[in-house]
Amino acid sequence: TLLSLLSHSTRSQVPLQTLCTKVSPEEDSLPSIPISPYENEPWKYLDSEEYQSRYGSRPVWADYRRNHKGGIPPQRTRKTCIRNNKVAGNPCPICRDHKLHVDFRNVKLLEQFVCAHTGIIFHAPYTGVCMKQHKKLTQAIQKARECGLLSQYIPHVEPRDLDFSTSHGAVSATPPAPTLASGDPWYPWYNWQQPPERELSRLRRLYQGNLLEESGPPPESMPAVPPPPPAETSSEQTSHQSA
């Protein structure tokens, strides 16, 4: 009797409808991020009194400190601070303020993430922004530089040995044209230059028997072969006919 009751209780199944109940729409909805009034014109927020009272003249990442375990901070920031419309704890300087928007027209915000002396974009561990916002900042800074909104830093490197801008005749002032009747070239380095005797002796040994000696500059044109005299041609024709 007791065994039959136990076996009957184990065989009985609980209907799934009593356990899996549908969540109401009110409970399913997550708290959404508040909508910013400066979404279309994000540069106006940096000129507002609210921004001045919150940040002052310091960058938005100046007072940011990320909570972490132990005494050594992580060497890289998190991938993103907002997942499934929920903001993580201790978000980065951009994600914690919903009124800050990364845009290539928001020049005052982009200047806070660029070094004023070298023009290099600050690394993400230095500013504390997440990798998603750092990627947006890098793309916005590049686009702002292409549009001329941000100044682009071009390093000036001095030549080490010589000033090559005026040391060669090809980059200096063009000399006046020489007299064309003399046959001189326009630039002096196009003149015939006799190779050194040591190099000539080496080439003579290397190409012995296959090198034609030349004592001067090469001719400007090949010499024309003189035509044969008409008397010889007529005598040759008659000899062929008689044969």
C-alpha cells in the first residue's frame, strides 16, 4: 500500500502551465536610457550652464576613477558600458552622461581626447572610456580632421646632413637656355663624362674579346653607308645575265 502510493506520486506530473507563466509587459520592460535633448545638436550641451557646473573647465574624464579588484588597475577598459539598454555599474565618462554625444561636429568634446602638443589621440586606459566609445571617438576625430574642423598635426623633420632643397641643380632655379648652335645640353650633368680608368680596365678584363674600344663620347647618330658606284652595279648585272 505504501509502495503503491509512492509509485503513484512519482508518476504524477505537474502541468507546465502552472510553472511557466507569461511575464506581464510591465515587468518585461527594462528601464530605458533617458532621451537627451541635445541628441541632434550635441555641441550646445558643452556651452550650457549645466555642463559648466558639472565639469567646469576640466575634461569630462578628469575625475573618472574605475572601481577594480586589488591594487593594480586593469590594463584595458571594458568593451561597452551599455548592454540590452542597461547601463553597467561605474560606466565610462561618455556613457555615464547621457547628454554627451560623440559627433564629428562636437569639436569641443573631441579636443578633450586629443593631445594639444602632438595631436595624438589619448589611449582608452588613459581616459577611461570603453572600447566602443573609444572607437567612435577615433572615427569622429578622423572625420573632423578631414572636414577641417580639427587641426591636423604634421611633424616637421629637418634633414640631417644637407639641405636638399637647393643642393642640386634640378631643384634650384632653372638656368638660362644655352645657345642651341653649340650643341651643349640644357643641364651640365647631361654632358659626356669620361669614366675612371680603373673602371675601364676592370670592364676590359671582364669583357675581353667582346668589347669595342672607344676613345671619346659615343656618336650622336650612326654613320650612313655610302651607296655603291653605278659602274660596278651595271657590270655585275651584265655578268649575271651572261652567266
